Amino acid sequence: GAGVSQSPRYKVAKRGQDVALRCDPISGHVSLFWYQQALGQGPEFLTYFQNEAQLDKSGLPSDRFFAERPEGSVSTLKIQRTQQEDSAVYLCASSRGLAITDTQYFGPGTRLTVL
Amino acid sequence: AQSVTQLDSQVPVFEEAPVELRCNYSSSVSVYLFWYVQYPNQGLQLLLKYLSGSTLVKGINGFEAEFNKSQTSFHLRKPSVHISDTAEYFCALPQRNGNEKLTFGTGTRLTIIP
């Protein structure tokens, strides 16, 4: 596809359930980023990958959050034992590289609601 | 740590009127600044970015921004807005010299009044 795609677009989970959010980056983009956007706030950095290597996961809020990109393309953000405070839009972005001149292209996001 | 502040959470503007969305930054390293736009139910899209050189940066959809080092500002402007400009606008800057860790402001919701 032409842009970054994310699935599902909407996810409702009961508290305590595990969820998996998928991101398909733009073909050929080696860098991939995850952000969390709470209601009324700007996106907040969670983690990023260069190919399959996770180079920074300092933004992950707890050890319940786990991200992977095993083949350097598709990425999955997994949240275990979801809590109500995990309700947010999860955004994925990709870029050609990590240079300041490389633009991050964002997907439409997955809106997670934890009941 | 580097940060950006968007003081206006909502800005209503009449159609065809000019608009300015404010962004102030705090940084102890080289300053690079971005403006992103988020249309309803869509992902963020880059409007423009300041990396170096001319302090007046022109972006897409008729928007421009001016980097002002003395006032630590990077305000976004458009001389005449349209209904289609209704969206959320975010100012952002990287934590390092690459693009890998962007810090976003809280956003400004621009509402165009017909």
C-alpha cells in the first residue's frame, strides 16, 4: 500500500485481557515507531525499531507493554493484562531512516478502549 | 529534556480570516521543529519542518511558520483559512539530532466558522 496501515482500527477489551495491535509500514522503510495518544493529548513516544532491532523502548509505560518486529517489516504492539489507563489511540509511524531529514509517516491509529 | 508548549487548546476562526497557532519550545541542543496536522479519523501528516537556514518555512496547504530563536517560538500561520483546514495541529521537536524520538505538544484544535 501507499501508506502506513494499522489494524484493527478499533479494539474494545475487558480489563485483564491481552491485546495485539498490528502495524504495516511503508514498503522499504527501515525505521518504525510506536506512539500512544491519550484523549486530548499529543502523541507520546513508546518505542522504535531500526529494521528488526528495537533501539529504544524507554517510553513503554510498564512491562505489560511489548513490541516486536521480527522480520524488520510488520510490527506488533502487545499489551498484557490491559488496564483502563491503557485506553488511548496507538499510532504507528515509519520512515526511511533516522536522519533528521527523514519524515515520519503516520498510520490512522488503533483506538483501544478498555472496559 | 527538550519540550514544546502549545498554549491554545482551541482556536476558532472565521473562514477566509488569517490564523496563527502558537508554539514555544525549550531545547538545550540543536533545534529542529515540526508542525503536524491530524484530520479527523486520519493519521498525522507533516505540514512543515525547520532544520536550518531560512527562519521562514513554507509548508503544504498554504501554511508557513517562522522560527524565532530569541523568543523560542515557532508559530504556524495561514493568511486565509478554509473549512478544510479544520483539524488538530501539533508542534513537535526531536529529543536527539535524529528523527527517532519526537516530542509533541498537546495540540491546538482549529475550528473554521463558515
